[in-house]
Amino acid sequence: MPSIGPMFADSARLSLGYAERMLVGVTADRFARFAQIGGQVIESNHPAFIYGHLSLYPCRIVEQLGGDASSIKPTQLYLEKFSHTAKCMDDPDGSSYPAMEEIVERMLTAHRAAEVSLRAADDALFLTENANEAMRGKFATTGSMHGFYMGGHVMMHIGQVSAWRRMMGLGAA
């Protein structure tokens, strides 16, 4: 019976629940907007960028654990708009980013698929050398990389949504 993957999956489930709660009260017309306080625009990542960015990583987990990630692979548009090198842009007319419903659905679906893969994966898969050479210095094993992607990475970015909510006057979720 696997034990490593379920530990990561438990963290992933908690993070995903937090991500869903952060959307309470967020409307489509504000989803891709920078916050403003007293007329001052705050250039901080907005939910469209954050949820789009988080949608990019679960396919790597599914693939590296031997699953079929074809249904959750990001499109070229998502790679361009939401990669770690992309710049978050204010989108006042809703023309720069995909619709809120699409972005959220992609992110949630991808993370749920990764959670299923984590729960089912043999422990030995997590002990292999990280295939991502660029990140190997930080995360030596597949397990340490996936633990970060499904835990710390998600919570770091969802914390940005928490701050954005407060700047937008939505309060805690």
C-alpha cells in the first residue's frame, strides 16, 4: 500500500479547499483586475493569473507518476499567459485572459487529477531523481518536487489571493 503519495495528496486536498474558498464573492469582472486602494493601483498577482499559473503544474505530476495527463495539459495560450516568466497584467475589459469559469475549472480539474495520481502511485516513484534538471538543486527527488508543487507552491500563490481579496474589500474567506 502506498504511503508517500497519500501524504502529499492530503496536503493537496487541503490546499485545493483553500483555493476554492478564496473564490467566494469573487466576480468574473474583478477576477483579472489589479486591486486598487484609495485610487492607487496595486500591481500584485490577481486570481486569473494565479489560478491559471497553478493549472500548469499538475500534468507534470500525473505524467511522472505514469498517468495519462492529456486531458489536463495546458494549451499554448495558458503557457504564454501563465508561465513563471509571464507578467500578470490588469485586464479591465476582460480581453487578455480566458474567462474566470474556464481558468478555475482547468485549475481544479488538473489538481484533482494529480491528487488521484498521488494517492495511487507506488512509493518507489517518489524516490527517483527529479527529472526537472533546472529544479534538481532545490528538489533532488520526484517526491520532493511533487510535494512542493501540490503543497507549498499552491499555498504560496493562494496566499496572494488572500491578500488580493483584502485589497479588493472582500475580506477573509
